Amino acid sequence: MSVSAPDSQQRLEQEIATLRRRLESAEEMRRAIVQDEVDAFVVGRNERERQVLLLGTAGAGYGQLVARMQQGAVTASREGEILHANEPFAAMVGEPLQRLFLAPLYRYAEPRDRERIAILLASGDCDASLELDLMRADGSRRRIRLTLASRGDEYVSLLATDLSEQDRAEEAAGAMVALRRGEIDGIVVDGERVELLGEVTRELQEVARRKDEFIAVLGHELRNPLASIVNGLEILRRSANLEQPAHHALQVMRRQTATLVRLVDDLLDVNRLNQGKVSLERRRIDLRRVIADAAESAGPDLEIKRHTLELDLPPDPVWVYGDPVRLAQVVLNLLTNAAKYTDAGGTIRTVLQRGRDASGSSRAVVRVIDSGIGIAPRHLAEIFEPFTQLPQGGRDGRVGVGLGLGLSICRRLIELHDGRISARSGGDRQGSEFVIEIPESVEARGGTQGA
């Protein structure tokens, strides 16, 4: 049977009208999803295959993340399609927010990173993260860290942290340190080389040398009387029963004297490190034992503010080649700092896990995570510099007790172990995370030797 031209045109117009309605419906659905007006999808061709996908669950997780951290946040399907994102993430990729809906997350990663993203999306570890170069819409690249924040049966919520500003700040801080040490011969301004005045450099180096000498003499001169005071207080503690006021005064004196001893030890440590006089007694050790020893030593500081300490250690040894005393000193410093900058009743978590660096070498990774006052992004690059202190009380601007040397010493000691230490925080009241990475012992796997 033949079909007349008018009939064909009418059928074509009907198909065009049907397609237009579908496009309008799809656009309206896209708008509703982006604006959080859709609670769920029902998919499937029949009753047996039908599934209900709850967008409300993903949206709630996303909303909590955005409310908690002013970072890039994205919720994706298990296949990597973007279901939801916020403005900071859209700014990172350089796309309008509406264009991100159902776009593949892999579009914004280099081919070598796409498999790593797939592994992250499939991971069950909500602390899992990876660093990668984000490919922006204009062709430029931006260094970010993707962290798995929460997951459901059909979605994964990720946080994206922009590392470009942090990297630039760390480079600037490193340049300042090198300048103070006299390791920079000249600087370049607007394409022209500007030589530093040699006389000024020599004078600065002489001032630094005299300062180091003064600190060394001061530390040693303070140590002798402090040792006598500590011994005298211990004798009083073991003597006959004291009345309550005297007992309380004795406890206060012991605590304050312990603080003075730590300050003097820090002064001597930083001075020895500056002069290259610190020698490590390195041997093959189980890092789990180091962390356990540090946690035990931190007990009194944690108990004062009723903190909860959670240790997440693997069942098998994690072998490293290091100085157990110095590594315990680093972990102890991070734990006491976490106790100091966390409100009473907080939680401090210490995690030990294995990882790999960019070259694929095995690394032991220690994370100390607290629920404390957090660190402003502008301070992250400077907190490892000597004599740097951050406000302890948050709003009142008070700084913590100490000289601001602890983290500087930690960094130098970890560098002597061929490792690195870094800090992360979402900002004010968002807690902090300090990450130590040191090489795992080459012969560690399969070894049975104890430390």
C-alpha cells in the first residue's frame, strides 16, 4: 500500500512533536535534579528489574559535605557520571555548573589517572584519596586531591581540594628558608637577575651563627638546674603524706617543670638539627610498636581533656629503617598537638597503612587526625617553620604553650628518614590531619625479624 505525501509529512510532523516533548521533558528533569527537586528515580522495564534510586540519600550526603567544608564537592555514580556538584568544583574544572550533570568525571582527568579514579570510586575506604592534575575546560591543569568522603549503593561522594595555592605557598616558604640559610645567590625580577648583596648575606649568616651558639649555651645552662628541680620534686612526691593544698601545688610544679624540660629539649634539638649534629640510631623496626609507645606517652595529655584516642593499626608488622626514639618523638608531638588544639572530649585518630609514592615505591603512612579547631589554609605552608604558633583558643586569638618548634623538629627528623610530613585541614573548626610518609624497609615483606 502506498503512502501519500500529505500522510508522510503529517507522520513526520508527529514524530518531530514527540521528540520535542521528550527533549523538553528531559530538560525539565535535568533542571529539577540539579535544583534538588527530585527525590528518586524508578528504573527498569518490568517489576522484576525495577529499582528505586534514592537521590535524596546522595543529596543529603552532598549537602552535609558542602555545609562542613568550603571545598569542591561532587557526587558521582559508581560508573563515574556526575550526579551532583557544587560551585567550587565547577570553578576547578572551569565549567558552568549545569554542564556537569551526567558528565563523566573521567573527562577532567588525564588518561593515566582514569584507572586511579576508577579504583577510588570502587574503594570501600572512606579515607582513600589520590592526587592528580585536573584537566580544565580551557586546557590548563590544576593540581587537586580527591578524597572519598562517603558512599552508598549507587553513588560516591568526593571532596576535591585545590593544591595549587598550597603548592605555591610551600614553594614560597621554601624559598624564604633557603634565603635565610644563604643558599640563594640571586633573585630574578621581571626577567632580570638581581644579585643579593654578599655583605648583607654574610652578616645574616653571622647573626644566625651567634644565635645558634646562644641557644646551645642557654639550653645546657638551663638543663642542670632543671634536673635538680625534677629530682627534688620527685623526692617530695615520694615523701610523707602531704596535705591537699601542698599536694595540689606539687602536682602543678611537676607539670610546669615537665613543660620547661620539653621547651629546653626543643631548643637543643633545633640547634643540633641546624648544625647537622643529630645522628640517628637507625635499625629495622615495626612502626606499629613506635606508634603504640607514643600513644602511651601521650596518655596524660589526652586524659587532661578527656580525649578519645583511636588506633587503627594493621594486623601485620609495618617495617621501616629508622630511629625508634626519634620516630616516637615525632608521633608523640603530633598527638600532644592534637590534644592541645582539640576541645575537651574530642576524638583523635591515628592510622597506620601502606601506600606508594609517585615512583611506585612502598611507603609507610601514618595519619594523625583530630576533631579540633582546624588550620586556616593560609597557615598550612608555614606551620612547619621554626617559632610558628597558631591561635589555640579559636576566637580569642590566644596561642598555645610552647616555642613553636615542635613541628619544625618533626619535619627535619622525618626528612632525615628520607620521608615527608604534610598537614591538611578544611579550615576553622574542621579538624586537622597530619600525614607522615617514610620508605618501607626493602626487605620488610616476608621478614620475621623483630625490632
